Amino acid sequence: MSTYHYVLASKRYILDEEPTDEVLRERHRHYRELEKEIDFWLVHQPAFLEAPEMAAAKAKCPQPAVAIISTDRQFISWLKLRLEYVLVGEFEAPSASIPDPLASLAPAA
């Protein structure tokens, strides 16, 4: 089991109101330069919010939600400062209630 950290906000905020794509592209470029494996993912309508232990986070976040999930706590802390109006948290997965930490409930495009 691993610990996953996340920032969570409405789809509109993350994708329309903030330059999130630019932030993630820059982070991806930085990782390539360091030859570091990617440890962050953007997930539309994250399925982990359906776990009973995530009910409070789901209730606080306008829907549809988007999460940026990472195994790097420092990256998520930095994103919280950069994006400002997001919820942060963590969860353990895989588990009985969260079998796939990166699963999405969004229909495939």
C-alpha cells in the first residue's frame, strides 16, 4: 500500500480558471531533466471520493471535481500554495475501499 496526496477542486477552477496545464507541463519538463519518474496525475471525477472515508472531502468540493494526485507530499504542498483554492488530503491505496488510486468516474472521451 502507498500513500497518495492530492489537491482537489472543481473542474472549472482547476482547468479553466488556473493555468494548471502550464504548471504540470513545467513539472513534467523538470522531471525529464532530472530523469525522474512521473509521480503525479490529473484525474477527472476521481473515484477515490466514493470511498466512505472520503465523504467529508467530497462534500466540501464542488462537482464535477478534478484531483491532482501524487506520491510526493512536497509537490502537493507546493500546488496548494500555487493554486490556493483547493482541498488537500491523503489516502492509502490500494485498499478495500480504494482499489485503484487513479481511477476516474468520468466517461471515456
